[in-house]
Amino acid sequence: MKKYACNFCSYVYDPELGDEDNGVAPGTAFEDLPEDWLCPLCGVGTDEFEIEE
């Protein structure tokens, strides 16, 4: 699964790790994140993330 980086703070969402602190289980693909999920560091939405190359 691909990792996605926040354009504002460089937080990287890693699907293998998920975001358990915010209710996202490990193994959750970026495309399957809840609509209301926000970057845990700066609070922007998923539309502000790009695939990490």
C-alpha cells in the first residue's frame, strides 16, 4: 500500500500502521479513511495529501 504525505506539515500516513490514536486500524488504505479523518498533526483533510514518492 502506498504512503501519503501531508502537503502542509509533512506527516506521512502509512496504511500499515494506520492511525490508532484517531480510530483508524492498521491495514486501512488511504482511500478507505473515514470522510472526517484529519491530519493528526495539522488538521487538514485528505484532499491535502499526495502520494509519497
